[in-house]
Amino acid sequence: MLETSDTLTGAITELAAGNVGAACVLGRIMADPFTGLMILLDLERIGLRGEQIWLLYRDAHGMDLDGFIQYVKAQAGELRRRRI
């Protein structure tokens, strides 16, 4: 679980869970630090880690970063709506 005291590097390391492909995707997401941080939090919210991130990005979205990000935002938004 991400903590408020985590650094960006620490958060990426935790979410990547040792998967190099996931670490690369997360690094690309952080090109825009504010938006990237929100996506990291969304990934945490929906419970994606390591290989799950990589496979979703590579296989389900054909390595389309924008499509991957939109999917993550939509899934996190759906979870927020269900909790209201």
C-alpha cells in the first residue's frame, strides 16, 4: 500500500513489484509529475501491481499509454462511484 511518506521513486518501485516492464510504463506516466501521481494513486486504488500493469499496458492496450491511462482512470472512477 502506498503511504503519504513514499517518494515517487518508492511509489514506482512498490507498484512495479519487481517487473521491469511495469517500471518502464510507470516511468513514462511520470513524465507529467502531477498527473502521473494521480495515475499512480488510481493504480493503487484499483489494486494493480507489477505484471498486471505490464500485461494490461502491453496486451490489452497495445502499448498505447493514453489508452492505458484512460482505462485506469475509468476503473478508479467506477470504484469511487460505487463507494458513494
